[in-house]
Amino acid sequence: MIEQHEDLLEQLEALRSRALTELAAIHSSNELDEWDTRYLGRNRGELKNISAVMPKLTKDERKIVGQKINDVKKDLEHQLAEKRETLKQNELMQALEQERIDVTLPGRATPVGHMHPLSRVMLEATQIFARMGFNIVQGLEVETDYHNFQALNIPADHPARDMQDTFWVSPGQILLRTHTSPMQVRVMKQTQPPVRVVVPGKVYRNEAVDATHEAMFHQIEGLLIDEYCTMADLKGSLERFAQELFGEKRRARFRGSYFPFTEPSAEMDIDCPMCDGKGCRVCKYSGWVEILGSGMVHPKLLREVGYDPTKYRGFAFGVGVERLAMLKYDIGEIRLFSGNDLRFLRQF
Ligand code: 2U9
């Protein structure tokens, strides 16, 4: 029996030194966990295995061997805790080293977008009318023949209704609106005077495309209906609009014209904003450029939407937004607006 307990003490010493040698070689938490299970594990740990022979020892032997087991166990646990702390520190230092941020590196630029030139002109122009008291409304791009043509006094044999000029969705019935006017018809049918609206939006015409014509373009149309409204109101409002958009010193002139939906009708020119009316390439050396069409709303239209034409009258106008933008920024080619060429777009 004496041999057995001395043998056990030797085994425990050997275990301690083997365990500590292995521990010194460990470099990761995973290995450390394995080590923990192997030597200190409650189930099949080596220390536990040695303790299994305790019941076969005498009382005195048990005391000596028990103390030794405790001593080795405490030692291993203590070394394990220290090693854990060391590994944790090492791993932290490694992370700090690897994840270090070099604050001297140049930053990565975030590209900043901006409004499309057409959107900008559209916004500027509608806001001018908004400040005058007009409401801004948007309509449908797919419309009925009734709202786009019939209600606007555009007769069946009018060239605009031709297959060549209109994009039909369902011929004679449903179409892509050729102007934003169908929305004004809808507004008038829904509300009673006074009416003050501007309608910005996309319109479609089956045009031969060139430097100044596209099949899709943008319009802003306006409509004012009230008991007292004259051509003087039309002229004053539209001249003011031109001055706010193109500068305080702009002058307007009106030339008689014809539209089916207005009577009388007039086109408005302003003195050329490029050369102040002296004559240049833009105004073709005339000193004047046309910017919009307008007129007093035709009594037939008022009657059509249920307004009494002896009580109410109004003025209406229409502007092409691309044309305004081309004049404002001296752009000679309408197709640039829909081309998405960043070299063009970045200039605004
Ligand atoms: C209603 C009554 C009248 C809208 C008007 C014009 C004159 C006009 C053109 C400008 C350039 C179209 O984009 S363009 O080619 N428009 O000249 N538009 S009066 O008159 C209306 C509209 C709706 C109910």
C-alpha cells in the first residue's frame, strides 16, 4: 500500500509538470478550453481519474494524497486563470493593431446629386405663380379624347387630332395628353369660380425630332377664372412672370394669335435676355424672343364645364419648359435634357 500512495504522488507531480509544459505552448482560447477539459474536467479530466483510486487507500494515505490532489488542482486552476487573462490581453492588442484606422488617409468623396435643369426651371416658374396666388396641380398623362380635345373646342377635323400628331392608346378615345389643359377642364368641372391653377407636367406629341422638338416635353399651363378679369390682368401677370424668371428689366410685347380654346389669343415675346434686345444669335437678330401663348378663355369652354359665360371670364396661358430652360441657360439642343449626359448635367 505504501508503494501505491507514493506512486500516486509521483503521478500527480508528473501530471502537474506535463500540464504546465503544455499550457505554456498554448496560443488560443480554443486550445485553452481543451486543456481545461483534459486536465481539470469534472467527467474525464486526468486529475479526476487519479482521484478515482482514493477509496482504495488507507485513511492516512487518503489525507496525504488528497492534499496533493488539492495542491495540484489549485495550482493548475491558478495557472489557467492567468493564461486566460494573458490570452485575452493578447487578442485585444491584436485586434487593436489590425483594426487601426489611419486617419491620415484621404477621405472617400460622397457624390452629391442636384436637381435636373428642367426640374429647376419648372419649380422656379411654378413658384412664381404660386406667389401670385395660383394653386399648383398635376394631372394624368393618359387622358380621354374628350378632356384633351372635345372640351377644349378642338374640332374633329383639327390637325392636332391627326394620327400623325397624337400618340393614341386607343384610337379616337384614349391618348397621351398633348398639353396639360385636360387637367384644367377637370378642375373647372370639379370646382366653382374663382379658379387659379397652374399645371406643370409631361406632354406628348408625335413630332419629327430635331434640335428644338422632342416627342415628350414639359409644359406649364395656367388658368384664372373670376367675375372680373380682363386682358390687362393677363398682360400684367405674364409680364411679371417673365421679369421674375429672366430679370427685372425684361419688357414684354403681345402679338395677336389663334388657339381654339382662347379668344382673343396672343403670343408673348420678351426682349432677348441674352443681348438685352440688341440682337444676337439667340433672338436671330430681332431683339425679341417668343416665350408663351395665352388668351382669354373661350366662352364655349366656360359653357362646356357649366360656368355662366355672362358672369365669369378668365385668362389662360401655356409655356414650354424646355424652351424656357434653353433661353435661360443658352442651350441650343433640346435632346440634351433627356440624354442623361453627366458632362451636360453637371453644369447646373
Ligand atoms: C383651358 C383653357 C385654355 C392654354 C393655352 C397656349 C395658349 C399655348 C403652347 C405654349 C408652348 C403650347 O408648349 S407649347 O407648345 N400653349 O400657346 N396654351 S393658351 O389655354 C387653355 C388651357 C386650358 C381650360
